[in-house]
Amino acid sequence: MLEMLLAGFVSIFTFKSMSLITLGTLLGIIFGLIPGLTATMAVAICLPITYGMHPIEGMALLMGLYIGGVSGGLIPAILLKIPGTPSCISTTFDGYPMAQKGEAGKALSWSIIVSFIGGILSIIVLILIAPPLAKLAVKFGPYEYFAIAIFSLTLIASLAGDSLVKGILSGFFGVGFSLVGFAPIDAYPRFTFGFDELDGGFNLLPVLIGLFAVSEILLAAESKYKSKKQNHSFSISGYGIPLKEFFGQTWNMIRSSAIGIAIGILPGIGGGTANIIAYVAAKNQSKYPEKFGTGIPDGIVASESSNNSATGGALVPLISLGIPGDTVTAMLLGGLMLHGLQPGPLLFQTAGDVVYGIFASLIVANVVMVIFLYAGMKWFVKCLSVPQHILLPIITALCVVGAYGVNNRVFDVGALLFFGILGYIMMKFNFSVIPLVLGFILGPIAETNLRRGLMLSQGDFTPFLTEPIAAGFLLVTVFSVAMKVWKSRKQRKAATDAIDM
Amino acid sequence: MVKKYGDIYASLFLMISAVVLYISTFSIKMLTVSKIGSAFAPQLVAIGIFIFSGILLRNSLKELKNKDTKENSNAQEGDNPQINYACLLGSVALMIVYLLLLNSVGFLIMTTGYIVLQISLLADKSERNILKFFIIAVISSVAIYYIFRSIFHVMLPSGILG
């Protein structure tokens, strides 16, 4: 494994790859720190750039964007109390009070250092877990894949957003849209409405770019960007952290990183959820929970180490099973497929060099992230003053290029717009779009493997329930759904009781 | 209003869509000798959407009833952000025109036009400076066009200029 990792480093230690990682990280940080722009968007608009590149170079750029995008948000979170991305919402809880106490430099130092530590820890876990998991997954047949797809689908429906029913519905929409085009096994064209372009189904990229970027632009149009000329006044000084204080946070760092990695591995949710859970966990286990929110490093450590550690976690299921761990990795799934690589257990055999190139790029991107954040902090804050009414239209044009470039046809641009409007309407009706994406990716996996499995067993459904791994996943699925239903019932009952009182 | 009745409208719409989806699956033919054919998954999705929209409808009706029976219902929940429909629909219309004419007129002209109009639409009246927007639009669309066409080999439509 070490040899492979070294080979991965060798493959990215070229001038071009290193420049791409650096550029990616820089762009990612800028996208991360501007509210409304996210790492997902950064990856979306840079995907078309990778079309003509070697897969390793393309992935190097995307990994830089990913790491930069998750990390960039910490600057406005601490200095201006504006979380640049959902991944650093809880960084504002203690970061901003620290900055107001004149400890902005220290707060930033903490964030950057623990972001790095969280990121590196998660990459180590990724490198250790993914290969053996893939080795195990190679033996999986249709029964196991069907069960895993069902498990992932229900999990995301129950975890995303605050309404279980809406989450499940959104998941069904995704599966529904994935049905368009030739059916698996017998290639019967479904719901193509006479459009030849729909024979192959909707391409993943226009779906993703539409849902995550175009919908955002419509949201901005709806509220008609109000120029808020804020006078950002702050002073950054005193970066030092006493060694004793640093080691005092060791347990917090490890716990928060573990939370981040675990949440990252679960399909569909990433740093946005991890940082809040880690913050609450740190507060609950602290000896001085009352100090949280007043400006103590503990809160920053919890938030920032967990959101960065979700990155490595989210790549585990993508690389070993072909199931994305969060929205950015869903985009990366599309990116890999563009290069003819099918993410999943066989990726280690078919493109081991790319996988280890990804691992190496992640490590380098984390180092570059630290350097950039320290060196360019003051400059990055200035990016916040670029008005969104200028940025968003240019981003739309880039989205159009991205969608157009998939197949060189305007039809995909139409799909982009369709999914943008759909995403906007769903957000307006409080439906989370993340289950839709997962449904869109997992639906075909579930259907294909169900049909393949039934052909293998000659129409008998029992192997799905008797094969140990498949049965295990289905059992966990039933258990997790039952838990969620029970919990939400309890919550609703508590809420109605409160109203009755 | 969307807040209060949104879930009811959404669930009714989804239930009707589910029925339409289910009926449309009857035209899918069985091409293999298997227990389930290509119609199975769409039917499952239709049934799923129907059932869960039903649950959503029941829940939201219940909630509405709870709210109504509560005397002095605090109908206005305070934060009711104004939706700028003109700007929203204008943006959607702009995007539609942009995509319809992209192939025939070409990327450069359409993108420049789109960016100018979209920025003007989003910007506050006090900040409207068409010349500045035009310069931004020309520079960005030319840059995007040449970078993608000559460096990354994405064949963007050249349209009437080609």
C-alpha cells in the first residue's frame, strides 16, 4: 500500500499537477469564503476544465477545490460572523466572539491548524479503510449491492432535512428521474417522450449543476441582492497558540475528527451536518459547557476539525463502493465517469494509479490550504466585497459551459435549467434536494441489481434475505427507519403537547 | 401563504402526478421472461410517491387544524421575506432565451447579452451602470469562450460569428 501511495505522489509531483492542486485550492478557498458559493459549485464549474486532462491531473484539481472549498468558509465565519459554507456554521458560535475579544489571530490559527489535522486524520482513515473495503466489495453480487443501495437510500432520506416524509419523497423523485432512458437489462426506452436525447437518460452533471448552482442563482434573484456595504473592521494579530493549550484540546480534536469521518462516510451528508454534531458533542462533554458561545477555542476546534475530516470520510464509500458520501463527492463521481472510470470496488484494479493519485493530491491540498490561509488571509477577506450580482451571472455562464460540454449539445443545457428550477421550487417547499441526488444515483444501482439478482435466482426473492451481507444491510435499514419513525413521532407528540398546554 | 398551505398543494400535486406516472407505466412492454420487467421500478416509485404524499397531506391538514383551533392564532409569523417575482421570472425567461438561441446565435453574443441583462436585473437601481456591466460581460464571455475552446477543447457553439 505504501508503495502505491508513493507512486501516487510521484504521479502528482509534476509541475502541471502541482499547479492544478494549488490553483484548485485557491479557487476553492475563494468559493468557500463567499456566502452563497460552495465547494459543490466550485467543482461543478471546474469539471468541464478537466475534460481534456489526464484523469490524475483532473482529479488533482478537483481535490484542491474540495479541500479549499470546505476550509475557506472559516475566515468570514470568524471575522464577520458569516458562515461562508454550511460546513462552518458552528465556527461562528465561538470564532466571532473570540475575534471581538481581539483574539481573531488566535481563532484563525486554531481553525487552520485543526482543519489541517482533521483533514489529514481523515485521509489516513480513507487510505486505511478504502482498499480493504473495496477488496471485500469486489465479492459483492447483485443481492449485496441491492441491499446497500436500499440502505443508503433510506439513510439519506431519514437524515437530510427536518421532515422524514419530505426526505423520502425527495428520494423517490430522484429515483423517478433516474428511470428516464433505456431500462437496465432489456433496454426498453422509458419516459423519453420521443426525445432521442433522453434515450441515455439525464446526465448526472446537468442534474447536479442545476440543482446546486442554478437554483442558488434563482434564490438570489428572488430576494434581489441587496448590496450590503459592510465596513469590515477587524485586526488580526497574535497567531500564537501555547503548546499546553494545544495539547489540552487533543481529545476534542480526536473526537470531533472521528465524528466528522463517521458522518462523512454515511451517504449524502457531510461537513454541514458534522460540524454541528461535533460542536454539540464537545459542549455536552465539556467540563465548562456554559463557556461555549462566549469565545473559547474548544468550539472552533470541534467545528473545524469535524468539517475537514468529513472530506476523507465522504470519499470512502465513493472509492470503495461507488456511492458518494456528500454532494461534492457526487460531483466527483460524475467527474470520474467523464474520464471513463466507474467508481466502485474495481477502481483499485482498473485505475489504481488514479486512486492513489487522489490520496496524494488530498494530502498536498491540505498542506497548500494551510499555507494559503495563513499567507493570504487579509487578501481573502477582500473577496467578500465582490458583489454577488456580478458573480452569479458569470457563474451561470460557466454552468452552461459545463452542461454543454458533457455531450456538446444544447439539450443538456435545457436539463440544467429544468433541474435548476426544480431545485428552486423544492427549496421553496422545504424539500431537501440531497435525497434527490442520492436517489438519482442509487435508483439505477438498486433496480439493475434487483433485476440481475432475480434473474440469477430465477425469480426467487429469498437470496436477498438469506445472503448474510445483504440480509445484514436490509436488517439495519429496517431498524434505522423504525428508529427514525419512532423518534419523529415522539417529537411530534411533544410538539402537540406543547401546543395543547 | 406558501408556508401555510404549501405542503397541502405540494402533496395534492404529487398525488396526481403519481397516478399519471402509474397509468403511463401500462404502456411499458415486458421484454424479458422475468418476474419483474421495466415497468416495476416506475410503478414502485409511483406508489411510493402516492403513499408518502398522502401521509404529508394528512400531517399538514392536521397541523393546519391545530393552528386554526388555537384561538388568537399568530397568523403572521413575522418573517415573511418579500419575493421579487419580477426579478425571478425575468431571470428564468432570460435563461430560457439564452439557451434557445445559444446554438443559432452563438456562445459569445448570447453570453455577453445574457450577462449584461442578468447583472442589470440583479443589481440595485442605484448601482446600475450598463457600460460597466457590458465591459464585464464582454471580458468574461470572451475569456470563457477562448479558454474553453482552445485550451480545454470544449466546442462551444460559434453561431453566426463562426
